[in-house]
Amino acid sequence: MFKSLLSRGTGLGFAVALAVGLLATATPAQASERPIDITGYKVSNITVSDSNCRNLTVTASTKVKSDFVDSFGSIDVTRNGGLVSMLGFEGRKITDRAMICPSFSGLGTYKVGPAEIFAEFDYYDSYFGEYWSDYSDYTDNTIKTFYVRGKTKSTLTAKRSGSKVTLTAKAHVYSPENYRYAQYNAKGAKLQVKSGKTWKTIKTVNLSKGKATVTVKQSKKKTYRLHVPTATWAASTTTKSVSK
């Protein structure tokens, strides 16, 4: 019915107004409150190394009832409670692209949902012995979290003095708001030493002003590296190994 209304040039606004009017007057015996439900979203995390906007594909999985006919609506994409983008959909297959501009909206945690849904469904009227259409307008509160992270870079240098080795690590993360890489005060970075074919963590540090310095007592030559784990707003990074 939605498509037939639109094809006659009535416009989406008229179709919505007509449907709402019908919803207010029709009281079928077998009304469906939620003809279509969103059961989940598929959306990828992204890592940025420039300040350009991106079109991020979002696909929703849905479950429809047997009386479902058609639907349309909108899905919010937010960060920190603020609207970033809005997705539109029609029918039971929901796929759209969200415009994500990290230079404006920033890095970190984003959410897809909730969705405002307007759905058409059929019901059988036993009095007339016919099937009729009715409408339901509701909010689907399904939520999916995804992350927009800045690309990170890191370096590790080593200096020996007798039986002590001083290791200095530096890290930078791309800041889309500033259009450049900035000092990254990473938390929980792991200083590791190579033991056979594996890496063993010998100290966990937090970087300050994008830098951390650690002195270890080691008379023998060893190979070291620093691993920075993934954060909500910054990708992980591992330095090249150094031997001293």
C-alpha cells in the first residue's frame, strides 16, 4: 500500500498522515503490535588515519510476523547521546550507509539504534469475511555498539650502561580533529622481552606526554618491544623490536 500511495504522487507525508488516520480509526480484532522486529545490526569498527568522512554500511537483521506487509522508518546513529547520522529503510531488508565524520564527531564509541518503525500488516475481519490492512507505529530499542579509532604509531629505543638497559617508548595516535598525529598517553602498555620464540611481559606502564621510560637490570643482550593494547578510541600498536 505504501508504494501504491507514493506512485500516485501523494508523497511520503500524505502516506504517513493517511496511515496514522487509519490507525486511529481501525480497531481490528487481531491487531499486530510489532509486525517487524530488528533483531541485530551488522556494522564494522573503523580505524582512521585521515580526517575524511566515511560511508559506513549498516545492515539490520529482522524478524517479521506472518501478517507483515510493509514497513519504513529511521535508525539513529549516535555518539555520547548526540545524533551523528540517520539511516532510512523500507521493507524487511534494512541496509543503508551512515555518514561518519570523525573530524567533527570524534573518535570513540558509537551506537546504532534505536529505530522508529512504521509498519503495515494484514488482519482478517470475521464480520466482513475479508482481509484488511492496519498500521503500527513504534520504537525498536535494539542497539549495536561500534568503534571509530585513530591509527597509532610507536617506537622503542634502548641504551645500555653496564648491566642496566634504559628503554624509551613513544606513541602517537591520529587525531582527526587536529588533522595530524598527536601524542598518545596509552594505558596498560606492555614492555616485553623475547624468550625463545615467545614474548614475555616484564612491566606494564602508562605513557605520559606520549612517552614512557623504563630501566631494567640485564647483563645479557636481550630483545625488547612495547605493545599498546586497543582502546575504545585508538588502535593497538607494537614497536619494532630492539636488542641491547
